[in-house]
Amino acid sequence: MGEILTPDCPVCGQPPVMVFGGWTQAFCGNDDCNTVCWDPSKSLDDNLLDVGFVTLTPDGGEEEKDG
């Protein structure tokens, strides 16, 4: 496992609800944040440059948007 540079969500600052791949993929634990996931081994700036957002549609689907 590498160094953890961004342990919390780069958008809202909340801790992850799940972490996979030896801390290479984390999922935001804040229900009000529309960030899907980030790579804790990358810097905050790198994560913010590569952030993707998901908005739930009225039919329960997802619509992905770039940050």
C-alpha cells in the first residue's frame, strides 16, 4: 500500500464509506455529496482535476457528469 494523500472526499471532506484495492479507490460516505469515488493515493489537486459526479435521475438511474 502506498502513501495515503487524500483520505477524505476531495469535494466534501467526509470520510469514505468503502475503500477497495489497498486504498486505491474510495467511495464518499456523504449522502448529499455527488462524488462517486476518488483515489486516496493521489494528491487532493490530482483528485479534483479528475473528479466525476453522479446525479440520480427521477427513475432511479444515474447520470454521470465531469467535474
